Amino acid sequence: MKHKEKEFDAVKMMRDIRDKLSKRYSLHPELEQKDLERIRKKYNMYPPKASRKAA
């Protein structure tokens, strides 16, 4: 079975992005919170609620 080369490899792209962000956030953990706040504001999302204990 022959496989032709992919023109675009989405899995490789996502791995590269994940690795890049992982390095960035490990060096500067506060940047992750700032990025999440910016994304929540951009998409009008709310921060996750604190988990509630079951009664």
C-alpha cells in the first residue's frame, strides 16, 4: 500500500502549537492566565465556576 505525502498535516501542526505553548507557559506561567483572560473577553466567555460539593 502506497501512501502519498500529505500537503497539509493538521496533527503535526497541532503538536507544534502545543509544544510551543508548553515551552512558553513553563517559562512564564502568568502568560497562560493572561492569554485565557484575553480569549474569554474576545469570545464573551465566562471563567469556569468553582466546583460545587454534592449534597
